[in-house]
Amino acid sequence: MSSPAQNLVVVLNGPNMNMLGLRQPQLYGRATIDDVEALCAETAEQLGLSIDFRQTNSEGELISWVQECRGRAAGIVINPAGFTTTSIALMDALLSVELPVIEVHITNIHRREEFRQHSYVSKVAVGVIAGLGVGGYALALTAMADLLEDQT
Ligand code: DHK
């Protein structure tokens, strides 16, 4: 029997992602966080994955959620949002769980302000998807499914 951890991908979203659809739609688009969750759920179902989709504005909560993935999940897809460029603690938490991590940004952070371009999360991620809109989440789940398949 397969363990629950084998196909569970935790999709984490950092601060202000609850404002998707309202916040700077010219950059982030009109899709809401609920739309992104629905996209992830649909994509995961097609890929035979389970997902646990979450958003928080709190750095501590995000770190606790990462820690809870150890032994429970097979991989993490994360849009760290504003914590991307600031949180060594988040990077350390991601390292501590020893799981594949894929980083997602809706916008192309490399075309934006310089302060957005350094990511601590990228230091520990298998890969990064940036600038492809909310569709980047579906791409990340597809890449994660391939990664997990290769692991077995
Ligand atoms: C989302 C944010 O909230 C910003 O802090 C990042 C990222 C970019 C995104 O493109 O999804 O700089």
C-alpha cells in the first residue's frame, strides 16, 4: 500500500497572495487565490497527485507549515511572495524537510525592481517558474509529478 506522503504536494503561498485578483491586476492578473487553488486541484487530479493548498501572511506560520511537510508530503510548491528576498528562516525550514521544492512567481521577478531579484528560496529549490502568470502553478505541479515519478 502506498503511503499518503508519496503523492501529496503541499502548495504554499506567502503574504498578500490572498489579495490576488485585486492587487495590481496589471502585474498579477485577475485570478483570485481561490481560482489558483481550483487550478492546482484540477491539475493535481489530472496528474494523480493530492494537494494541500494554503496561504498565509505570517512568516512563522509559513515556516511551521513547511516543517509539517517532513514525513507527510512528497514535495513542496511555494510562492514565497514577499518573503522570497528576506527570509533566511524560510530557506532553512525548506532545507530541513529534505523534500523537492519548486518555487513559483506569477511575475517575472527578474524584469522587476532589483530588490525582488534575489531569492533565498531559489538557493534550495530544484527549479523556479517565474513570469508565466498563475499558469506557473500548473507547470510547477507537472514538473513535480515528473520529479516524483523519476524518484520511484
Ligand atoms: C509575489 C509577490 O507578492 C512579490 O513580493 C514578489 C511574487 C513577486 C509573484 O510574482 O508571484 O516579488
